[in-house]
Amino acid sequence: MQINIDKNAGFCFGVEEAISIAENKLNNAGSLICLGDIVHNDEEVSRLKQKGIEFVNNNLFKKIKNKTVLFRAHGEHPETYKIAKQNNIKIIDATCPIVLNLQKKIKKAYENGREGEQIVIYGKSGHAEAIGLSGQINDNAIIIQGISELNKIDFAKPITIFSQTTMSNRKYLQIVDKISEKAKYEIRFNKTVCGQVSYRDNDLEKFAKENDIIIFVSGTKSSNGKMLYEICKKHNPNTYFISSVNQVDKQWFNNVNTCGISGATSTPISQIEAVKKQIENYFY
């Protein structure tokens, strides 16, 4: 059996940079506090915990004083920076430059908007990035997770629309089309899906079709992972979602000639290679 690893799999730039910053700090200081999971991948979080990172939630963060805290790639709410200043917290800011730029665009659109302008964000409600984006405009953004939530929008008022960087570009364009059909005013549309995510749609579709079976490796909390998995599953029903190498089942590979392995932008290439090795152990 031939095993193929998706050439586009592995960490996106933002996550890779955040983890690199964290590991450099660990090598120098031996410990580090990080606000929230640095990546939506339980195995990677566990690995970094063993190296000395303490992950804290927002409630615990508010109680920290006079410490150094890493802000992950997803971006933070402006209130988080205020708390850090009040508590004399030194920030290591690993916010992805693409997310940071999007935050600035949303704030500018809000400040320079038309009368009654609605800022709509296609994103996952409760996701760290979406919270940080809406926070740029005093939490006044309308966050929608799909076409079924368009009823949150007042189509009689002007609309500017953005997307969380890790969402499906195809679904985003479908939402934009639907809003355009209903809107009284011309909508202001911004292309804000990260390039490392948007270009994967077509490539992943091709990859899924080229292989008899697809093993998709992702953390269960990754919205990007769920979106990319759905693309694989749509174009290859013989697709399996796993979050750990231990979940690989030998019986999946009966009468299989080619196996493709892919993953989310929050899945390290080392985890994908471990899955490949496990499969190879079954047959070689």
C-alpha cells in the first residue's frame, strides 16, 4: 500500500511562530504561562505542558500579577490587554500578523462606517479569534456561523462583512452572495480567509479523490480541522477523523491501495508522520 502525506499539511505560519516563541522562552526560562491553548490540538498542548508551559483560562489570567504571559496566535480582546497592564503582566504577544491586520481592518471599518453600519463576521461563536475580532468594536459585531443565521442581520441597514481567518472560503463566498441578494445597500465585502486556508479547498479536494482512503488528523477543538475534514469526507466517503495515532484501526485498510494523510493547520507534521509510521507498522 502506498501512503501519501498531503504536502500542504502541517502548522500554519501563525501557529508555528507562536510555538517557536514559546519554546525559545522555555529554553531560556524553564517555564511559561500561556493564555488559552496555544493550538487547538490536545497532543501538542500536552507536549508543551511537559516542557513547562502552564495554560490558564481567562478567569485565572485575571488573578495573575507581575508575571510574563504569552498571548497565542488567535488574537485577544482589547480588555485582556487592559487587565495585563493593571496587573503588571509582561506580554509576549504571538498574535498572528494576519489576525492582527484583520483586527485593525474591522476597527477601521466600524469607525469609518456608513450610518447604521453593521459589521458581520463569518466565524465560530465563542472561538478565541472571533471574540478578539468583535472586541475591536466593543463587541458590536454580528457573528454568524452559516447561512442559517442570516436572520441576525438587518438587511435594511448597510453591511460590511469579514470572515474569521480559518473559515471555509467557499462557504464564506456563498454567505456573501446570499447577503448581497437580500441587502438594501451594496455590501462591503472583505477577503479575510487566510491564504493558507483558502487555497487548501481545491488542493484537498484533489488529494481526497486521488487516494482510496483518507486519514484526517486534527484536534477535536479545531474549527479549521472540522472544516477541512468535511471537504475530505465530501469527496472521499472513506475518510476517517482521528485526534491521536492510537485511534488508527487496521481494519480500515482492507483492499486499500493508496492512503492519504492530511490534517488541520493546527496539526503538527510530526503527528501526521507518526500516523504514517503506525500504518506502515501494520503492513511492513
